[in-house]
Amino acid sequence: MSLIRGVFIVSAKRTPFGAYGGVLKDHSATDLAEHAARAALAAGGVAPELVNSVIVGNVMQSSADAAYIARHRRSGNLPEGVRSGSVRGSESMSQAPYAVRNIRFGTKFGLDLKLEDTLWAGLTDLHVKIPMGITAENLAAKYEISRQDCDEYAHQTQQRWKAAHEGGHFAAEIAPIDVKAKKGTVAMAQDEHPRPQTTLEQMAKLPTVFKKGGTVTAANASGVCDGAAAVVIASEDAVKQHKLTPLARVVAYHVSGCDPSIMGIGPVPAITEALKKAGLSLKDMDLVEVNEAFAAQYLSVAKALGLDPEKTNVNGGAIALGHPLGASGARITAHLVHELRRRGGRYAVGSACIGGGQGIAVILENTH
């Protein structure tokens, strides 16, 4: 069944996504979350004192203040009475530090200390002892996805991003952010990671990263990025009481578990069960978004569900835009809300896989 009580999205904004080590590398996850939150509140005409709860997703906790990110009420000038919990979405992958383990209480003379790359460690499932890239390779083998399939899809998503960017389709969701330049500061208003100029021939020359003769390369995997997104959600009562104008209604959502060695298939059970709750089918969806952790992963999900490529990831996905871990769910939600309105569609479903063996999906209904 769908949600009994009305839950509405009042506004949705995000920063442009910065490339790894790019123009946003000096902005902490907290800085980025604050920017997205302020923009979302302003766009929805929501006074900060109306906010009852803040939830912030952040995976890497790459800066000293990241553990407190949800409780930093300066993010949007929120009052002290707001209760907070640590799932907006923000990530600075560029600031992920190196670490030395087990030295707090001393080390043995002559011990060769090892630096740990916390970013790489965070992208490795230590339970099943494989990096995320291998989970994609496992799916490629299971669903018979070829390297050529992956490169062709990656090229398509780059071109879809280019067409959407040139058509101004991201303008409603992006909140430009000031960044340092040679002469003062400039407003960054577009994503930094996309490379639509890359040809299929160039992609084909790249080596695979995780498996000899495999499918995953730097060109057909999601980009390591920095960015944040914020979504303002309100109950039906709050919408009426404060005379808010919602953009979309949350129809249903679902979270599923799956085998961690093929964690990328998580959107399949999540979407399936969310649709059941809503009493809807994929044919009812005007738009579908599946986070592109890897081309092999996305193509496996598309094959398993029988997705229509003409209404799925229509403006490109994380292979082009980038995948700042904790921010991608809110980014997908924000994009669907605005794209549904732009196209005049009714329903959309957004989903993502989750490292460790999960999938999540949400169904949205355009309120206009």
C-alpha cells in the first residue's frame, strides 16, 4: 500500500558536483551541505524556524566536523530546538584522509607503519573482502554484460548529460556555488566531472581496473566527486498550515537487502517492492532513475527489470555527473522532482544500490 499520510517534497536543490581534486576540493561536506540546505529552504519559501527535523547522509566523514554534520544548525540558519540525526546528503570525497591504524597506544621499535587510503577502504566491503568494482564484475558475469556494452552505455550517458546541460535541464535543481579563481571568486553553475567529448574509441583503449578481461574502467564507472543535495519534505498538515506549494508527493518507498557480492542489483527488489506498495507498475512510470555506480551494474538492473531506455536516466547519470556517495540519493530525488515537472509527467521512481548489500527506491507523483 502507498503511504497513508501525505508526505510532500516542497523543494529540492543541489550543488554542482565537483570532480575529484577539483574546484570543490577545499569545501568540506559540511560547507556543501549548508549551501544546498540554504538554497532548498529559500526555493521552497520555508522559514528555517519551521523545520522540525534534519537528516543528513554522509559516508566518508572526511573532515573533522563531518561527524556533527546533521547537528550544525548553521546549515540553513536552523534554530537550536531542531532535532537532528546522522540521512539532505553531502560528500567530499576529495578530502578523504590517509590514516595510520593502531598507533594510539604506541608501536614496536622497527615496525613498518602503513598508510591506509580511507577512500579506497571505504569503497571496499570488508565483510566479503571485495572492492565495489568487483561486485560490478560479478554482475557483468551473471547477466552477460560485455565490456562493449558498458562502454556504449557510458558514452550514451555522457551524451545525454551534454544534451540536458545545453538544454538547461539542470538549472532548476542546481544552486551555483562560489569557488576560488585566479582573480577572486566565480560562480560554479555546472557539474565539473562530465566528459562528453570522450569518444567510444578512446574508452575502448582504457585498461580494466579490477579484473583482467573484465568490464570496469575509469570511463564506465561513476565518478569520484564532491557535492551535496537537499530536499525539504513536509507533511500534508504542514503544507496546509504554512501555505507551502509542493513539487511532488512521496507515494511509496522501500529498502531491500541483497547479496553483498552483487550489491549493485539492490534496485531490482527495492523498485519491485515499492511499486507493489503503490499499486503501480513500471509502465505507469514516466521517468526511472537508477544510480549508475558502474555501467555493468546499471545494465544488469535494466536487464533484470526490463527497463525502457527511453525513460530511464534520461539526462545522464553518475557515470557522467559523478557519485558523491552520501549525496546521490538526494540528487536523484531532486532531479526527478524537477524533470517530472518539466516534462509534465505524473509518476517517477528513483533508486540506488548500497555497498554492503542493499537497494533503496522511492516513487514520486508530480503535484502539478
